[in-house]
Amino acid sequence: MSSVRLGPDDDPVAAVASLRDRGPMVALLGNPNVGKSSLFNRLTGIGVETAHYPGTTQVMNLGDTRIGERGAVIIDLPGTYSLSDQAAESTISRRALVELMPDVVIVVVDATNLDRNLFLTVQAVELGLPLVVALNLVDEAEHKGLSISVATLEEHLGVPVLSCVATTGEGVDAVVERALQVADAGRTAAPLAYGVSFETIMKPVVEAANALVERPGGLSARAIALLLFEGAPDLLGISGAMSAVAGPAAEARTASQARYEEPPQVTLARERHALAGTIAAAATSAREGGPRRGPRDLWAFTTSPKTGVPLVVLVMSLVFGFLFVVGDFLATGFSSLWATFASPLIASGIHAIAGNGAVAEVLGWGFDAGIEASLAIGLPYILTFYVLLAILEDSGYLNSLAFLTDRVMHRFGMHGRGLLPLVAAAGCNVPAMLAVRNLPTKRERLIGSTLVALVPCSARTAVVLGAVGHYIGWQPALGVFAVVFAVGIATALGMNSLFPGHTGGLVMEMFAFRRPRLGSILKKAWAQFREFLFVATPIVIVGSLVLGTLYETGWLWKLTGPLEPIVVGWLGLPAIAGLTLVLGTLRKELALQLLITMAVVAMGSSASNLMTFMTPTNLFVYALVNTLAVPCVSTITVLVRQQGWARASGIVAFTVAVALLTGGIFARLLPALGWA
């Protein structure tokens, strides 16, 4: 199976053309957080990221799969509430449906919020494309005491409707099989009717569209009439023949404005909402037996300051404690197993190939100490963190956290939605930096990008836990995070004061909490960790080989000379530590991994205990500087694309200055407080 990810600047038609010969094209359309990406993953196995808060899918994903004996191309469109507005996700979805002309569209609908979801479904029916409705999350609807009549939905919408649970696969095969049948038959939905007065206004436009010899995109006459009536600007020029319909459409807009005393697009939206509400009311009833036992709506509990704030403290404490206890246990166990089994085998193989000279020593740096350092940090800490983050995402807790912190975030120059990139940054700064672009103003994006650069990602968290927590204790490790948190707060308050502007209010849908599913959590955590594993490990090996060569030839110590005034004189660290901090820019966890590698090679396996050549103050300052200074090169690359060279350089320079200033202060403060 293969996948293609398309953004607003890519040519979707060209990308799809390369996949057309693989089978019918099936487009997945739906609101945010209704299970489209879960359905896409279930069908293709590709592993698109899913999360229980809005705005996860910001691009169009293409994948090919096999359904029985047939191939099919699956398109996961960005989650959108409407095909009419000018939001990026709406534009991508609308143009994809019109220009790509999928063989069938599967509209994924949340059974727990049918009224809101059917608005988009009504729009999809209007386009006149072959259509199937997947009524997803029926298990959650039952838990809430709702019963949805599939037959009633089919009767009112005029298209096949099938229930499913995308996360477990229940009913998915039936949905896809029915979709392929509709694609083969080319069956389109019958037009839906609105109020009599509105239909009277629209009648001349539909008649003009019916008279077209060739309708663009395979759209129905009614679809073209409605698109022109509401003025979708990216579709008005798709055919020169539209001029024959543009005149009646303009007259209809004028008549609608005069009758309803509001913009025509508002009137059309009102008609759609009314129809969606009527259908939802007809299809929904109370479930016999009432709500089932299971997860209840915890919004009031998690978003009230009296209960939500203590809950945040508790959740963060549990996450940190779990990482510390479990991560430390796994790290210790892994290092012991590696020293007992893997290291002797690798050393024997190296000596058998390269003998006992300098070449063998260099290879030992890369393929013994290097691999051990990568896995000893990655498995215990980074993989564990991704599992915890997946649980918070899939439960929906991150969404309620945004509501809870909205007032506080305003003090930092952002609204509550700005918290989501900051939380995501705790996993990886790269997707968090990409998420910052969804903030509404340039000012908020600048503040958000700077704060994301300061948030300890899982790699930097691994350094703190591996260097400070593992060797000194959890209290000093917590102290590093406290200092970083204080720096972040001061930065946010300072930027909010320095950069004038207004922060808008928060508008975000309130999703019900859901039970995280083990399979989804493990798949997501592994997908994120796999990228780290296959990207970081080769870098660690190559970096270790380079360091080994420099060490064995004596050049390593010469390179540390230029860094000594800052590293030794100001930060009080061993000279070699400065070089690893610089190399850590490739990936932040490399700093500690390479430091451990050098210690193991230089002083034997016992030196994997950094306390043999670094003091507790050294470790604290080392972890602090590594955490605050310069995000990894991948994050810097995204930052440049988002903010431009000037602002990106300013943010990077700011983090370096703050890291060095803070590190130097604590290098003097801690000994004064009695630290060694």
C-alpha cells in the first residue's frame, strides 16, 4: 500500500491521475473528529495520525488498498463543517470533489451529533455525486441513550446509509462494499427540497443550469445553481459556459436579499440547517433502556476551574511520574541486557572483521555504544511518552484542556486553541510548529512559534530524565522542568506586552469524552516512535562513528577549544559536553546519547554512569541548556517556512541567549545552595 499527502499548494489532479488505474476512487468526507482518518487507516493500513480534537487532518491523504478482489483508491479529505466557506480545509474538500470527480463519496457522520453532521451531508447530496453515508460512532450513541433509524435517514436523504464503528472495524466492510456498488452503478442522489419560497427563487437558476450542454465536474444542475447562488469563488470560473447561469444566479441573489433581508449565502445556510435538523429529529429517538453504562460527558468536571485545575496538576504529575518510574526501570533493564548479551556479540563481530586496532575502536563507537545509546533513550522514555500522549489525545482530554486554559492563554497573547500546539510540542516540536499556522493572527503565530520552541519535546524530556532523573533523582528533574516552565511563562507574558494586538475569543466544538482503544493507542505511538527510530538511530551511528574517529585521532579535544570560554568558563561543564550540545541540534536526544557513547568508549561500560565524570550541578545545567537552546534542525526548517528567515533567526537566537543565561546562573546558584 502507498500514500500521498497533498497540501493546498499541490496539484491533486496530477497526483490522482497516477492512481486512477488502481481501481475506483472513494472519497471520505466528514466533519472533524468523526472517524474519517480511522476509517482511512482501517482501509489502507497506512497510519494517518488521528486525534480526539479538531483540526488534525490539514492535508488531503491518498492511499490505495484492496477490497476483496478489487483495488481501490481512498481519499481522506480534511475534516470540514461546510463546503461553502473559505477555510483551507473547506476549499481543499470542495475542489477535490469537483475537480477529481471521485467514483463515490462516503460521508462519515457522527451518530452522537447527527444534527450538526447532516448539514455537510446535505451539501454533499446537493453536489449530485454517487454517495453513501457511514453512520459512525453508533456505539457512543448507544452509550448516550440514542437510537438512530438508518431506514429513516435513507428515506429522507435518498442515499444508502450504513452504521459502523471505524475504530473497531465493525460494519466497515459493509460500508465499503455498498460504496463500490454505488460507484459501479453510478447512482446519484435525488435533489433535496428546501422551503417553498426559497425554491421559487432558485427555480430559474436550476432551469438555466439544466440547459447547459456540458456541466463541469459531473455536477448536477441543482449543484451548479446553488454554488453560483452562494458565490463559491474558486468554482465560478470552471467553465466559460457558466455565463448562461451567472445572470439568473445574480437575479436570484438579489431577490433573496430583498425577501429575507440577509446575504444569500446566509439564507441558504439557514435552509440547510433547517433541513438537517428536521431529518435528524425524525431519525433520532431515545434508546430503549436508556443510556448504557460507560464513559459519561466529563466536560463540566474537566473545564470547571475548581475541579479542572487540580485535575491538570494530577494528570501532569501522573505522566511525569509514569515516565520517571517506568522509563527508569526500562532504561536500567535495557542497559543491563545490552551489556550482558548484545555488547559482547557486537564486539566479537567487530574484532573478527577489523581486528583490535583503531578501526575496531571506531566501529565500536558506532555499532555498540551508538546503538545502545539510541535505544536506551528511545525505548524507555520516548516510546513511553508517545503512548501517554496518544491516551490523552484519544480520550478527548486535550480538547477540554483548551477550554479550561482559555482565560490564562489570553494573558499570553493567544486563545485556548493555542494550547493544543503547546501540548503537542511535548511529543514533537515539528507537528506542533505546523499546527501554529492554524492560529488566526500573525501575532499569535509568532508567540506560539516561540513558545513551541521552548516546550520540552519527548526527545528533550528524555535527556532530562536520562541525565538528571536517572542519576540524581526525580526532584532535580522536576526542577529542570520547573525552570523551563518559568522561562516559558516569562517569555509569553513579555511577548504579549511587547507585541501589541488583540486576541480573539475561542470558538471550539465540545466533543464528548471517549474510551481510548488499546489498538489505536499502540498503532499511533508506534507510528511516531518508528519515525524516531529509523531517523535518529542512523544519525546516532554516523555521529558516533565521526566522534569515534575524532576521539581516536585526538582531534576531538582540539575542536572543543573554541567552545571552552562558554562551556567551561560560563556554564562550568566539561569541555566535551559543549560539542555534544552543538551536535544535538541534529536531534535533541543526540546530545545525551553521544555523551554517553563517548563516556562508554573512553572509560568502559561503567562510565555509562555520567556521575563518574560530571557533578550533579553539571548534569542539571547540561539538561537545562539542552532543553532551552535551539530546537532540532527539523523544527528550525519548519520554523523558517512558517515565519521566514528573519523571524526564525530571531527565535533561534533568543532561545540560545536564554539557555546560556539561565545555564550560567544555575551553574553558580546550585553550588551556592550546597550542590556539588
